[in-house]
Amino acid sequence: MTAATVKIRHDEILVGFKPIDDLHKEFQDILDALNDPAEADYGQHLLALHEHLLRHCATEERFMLQENYPHYARHKRAHEQLLESVSDERRQFDAGDIAAVRRYAAGMMEWFAIHAQSEDAELAGFLKGLRA
Ligand SMILES: [Fe+2]
Ligand SMILES: [Fe+2]
């Protein structure tokens, strides 16, 4: 694990809204497994990541729709790009390009932290405001 990964893990992906933070912790565990050099089964971990992200994105989108969140379309587009990128990686894995999967996994927390701090943090602030 790199120093950058350690730095990101504790303070940058939590948004202060428990249902979303629970998903973010789960995401971190799954990504850690994918990044663990002792774990050789990239196909299995990529599948777990894909399944998790489908549920993760759908849960956030359900909150947005339930509460008429004004930035639903923008946030959903970011999710669609994310899910497409995971599909691409699974295709690359199936084609035998393990190095591409390794690079993708290594860079993913950086992407995720930016999404968490922007789209997800804004959504969490909106949802918390409704409950205040
Ligand atoms: Fe999220
Ligand atoms: Fe999101």
C-alpha cells in the first residue's frame, strides 16, 4: 500500500451521512483486496467491485430521486462513467491484460476520493439538511 493510499483512507472519503459512509467503507475494503499483491484473483475481486459499485451508485441515486435532489443528472452521469470504466476493466481482464487492471486499481482511490469530496459530499450535505 502506498503512502498516498494511507493518507486517503481515513479522512477523505467519508461524507458524514451514515448510509453513504457505510458504502464508502465497504468500497474501501473491496478496493484494498483488489490492490493487495498477495491476492492474485483479480477476476473475482473485479467482479466484487463491479457488484458493489452497481449497488453503491443505485443507493445514492435512490436517495437523490426520493428527495428531488437538484443535481441528480450530473451525479448520475459521473456514476455511469464509473460503471463503464469498471466494465472496461473486466473486459481487459478477460482479454488477459492484468497490467491494465493493476494500474486501474492503483489509481482508483484517487478518482473515488475526488468523487466523494465533490458529488457525494454535496449530496450528503443536502440529505443532512433535510433531516436537520
Ligand atoms: Fe459514493
Ligand atoms: Fe456518488
